[in-house]
Amino acid sequence: MPYKIVKNIIPGLNQRNLTAPRFIVAHESGNKNNTGSNSLENEVNFMTRNWRNAFVSHWVGGGGRIVQLAEVGKLQYGAGPKANPYSYAQVELARTNNVETFKKDYAAYVWLLRKLAKDAGIPIKLDTGSKLTDKGIKSHDWIRKHLGGTTHTDPYAYLASFGITKAQFKKDIEKGTVSSPSDVSVKPAPKPQEKGTSTTKKTWTKVTGDWTGQTLGNGEYGEPVRQLQTKLANNNPPFYPNKDAKNNGVDSYYGDDTEDAVRRFQSYYGLTVDGLAGKQVYNELKGNPSASKTLNKSNLTVDGKWGQSTTRALQKALGTPVDGIISNQPRNSVTNALYGGVTFGSEGSNVIVALQKKVGTIADGKLGPGTIRALQKYLGTVVDGKLSRPSLVVKEMQRRLNIGTF
């Protein structure tokens, strides 16, 4: 059945062009504290007020209602910097604790995801492939696993709470088997078993001492595992083994939840994703403690003007000497667009070397169109290699420096 889409575009929203339309992204709110009859209105109102932090094109909820907050085919900020420039539309599902409401919401959710894919000429395939060029409808979890830049695993846990498995969701998306709420088969999800109650009892191997980077894996328990779990939970952003469990799942047991947390951590930081916590994970956690992230927050005016204050904040965040100066730079269209705080020469700058390593480009210390292009890709803004006065990519960099997530 067709659904009405209520268009309520966020006031003041100025969306930029996509790099290419390849994905429709399926989200869910993850807000377990907002499940009542007004959950859709609450989510829409919150995003409308706070769109500068994140926004998507559509929300579904409230018994099968659809609200559009942003234009499709334009940049949205909901799936991380790797996926945003390629996401034609991003759809959030508001939560409910009512089975009949969920049936209506789910039917509308599936209908909208399929419709948007048709409108964009994107294959109606869910979570296929593993590359940026593999077009289709993608869960936020697929983005996390294959592209990185995000730790979110939605919408699967929420769907599973009403008995909708990954296989069922895939079938409903690809086959169009849900045309009305009456087609939705809902059953309570099985409750997770306590340790030791499984019919197939797990054999645990005890490990002792402190965790100093030795490889830990599924099936081990002891003090080193507790230290790993604590570091993951205290990271910024946090990677809780199980946010809904006691003590966020910090229990000294390296089970499936802890392996999943490690995999999410590895994906987010661009490490080898194998679910094992070894030297790579240890060094990344040791170099990114929560306290360090807090200290690296800035208080910049988000105006898109890259001057000395922005350079100081960048130097602080990247751990280079802080003087507000980008030294020994070539004269080009990018360095000429800076608002002061630059000296010219040929040797390059330490802060630019650190920036280039951060965004994954040649680290020669010289700021130019290539570095700006890589920065734009990293931050999910329009990729053209240009630094305007003021600049949208600088605004996004300033925003992230302010909240300590650059």
C-alpha cells in the first residue's frame, strides 16, 4: 500500500551535492528511552533542533507515519564520513513498545526503503557486497563493517526485539513481501541466556596478569579481559561490550559481545577487523583514552574561516607543537585562502603531516588541493579540492574539533 510522506524540511538546512548516489541507508533511533506514543514527534523535533550535529532525510514511526526532514539526493549526516557522500537517502525508524504500532511502522519502513531505491535507480538489494561501489540498500551495520567511520550496528537489534531476523528483513526488502501491516509476522525475540545456561556449554580459558597487548580472544576470561573491556567502555566514543547489561557488559569474559565490541572498535579506527584484541587494539586504546579526548575539545567559532585559532585547535588535537602557525608552505589556491597564520617555504609543516596521515593522503607536510580533497572525503563534505572563504569543510572540521571527535 502507498504511504503519505509528510514533507517538513528543516528550516535553514543548506544541503550540498553528493559525490554519487549509491546507497539508501536503513537506521533506527537506538533510543530505548523514547518508545511511547509520541516517539516519532519527539525524534523529529529533536533532530529539527539539533540538525547541525546530525540529520537524515526521513523518519518512520507513530503507527506507519513518514516525515521527510531533508531533500533526497543531497548530503545528509547520519552514516559517518565514508558513507554520507554516497547516500541518496537515510531513513530512521522511531522505537515503540507496542506490537501493533511496530507492525505498522515496519511495513512503512520497508515500503519507503524500497520506494527510495526505485526513485534513485539503486538496486533493491540489502547489504550485498563489501565495497564503496556496491550500490544498494544498506543497514548502518553494513556501513560499519565495510566502510567504517561509524560504530553503529542498527537496525538489527531493534528489529530482532520483535522477532524480525536479518534474513527476514532482507527477504522483505528484496521480495517486497510486506505490503501492509497484516503481512508482518511478529513474535517476541528469545531472551539472552545467562552465562553457563546454554545447552552447549562454552569452555572458558582463564588468563591472568595485566593486559599489555598480548592477544585476547573469544573464550577467554580473567583480569586482562576485564582491563580490555574497561578500556573499550571508557574510550571516546565508547565501545561497550553490552550497554544494556550490568556494568555495560564489563564482566571479565571475552564472549560474543566483547568480540563484537572489538570488531566495531577495529572498524572505526581502520584496524584489521578480526575480533582479536592484540597489539593494534592495545596501542590504539592506549593512544586514545577518554581523558585525552576530553582535553582535546576546543571552543572555536564555527565560521568556516581557517585562521590561527583553528590551526591551534588542530595542532592540539593532532598532538603537534601548538603555535597557531602552518609553516613552510607553497603558495597556492589553498594556502592563499587561509585567514593568516601561514609562512611560506618548501619544507612543509608538522601539523600538515599529521593531518595528511589522519585523512589518508601523501604526508609531505604541504597543504594543497590534494590534502583538501582527502579532508573533504574524510569529513563527508563535497569533494572538489577547493578551500573557499569561508569554507564548508573548515566549518565541519571546526565543529568536530569543538566536540573532540576530529
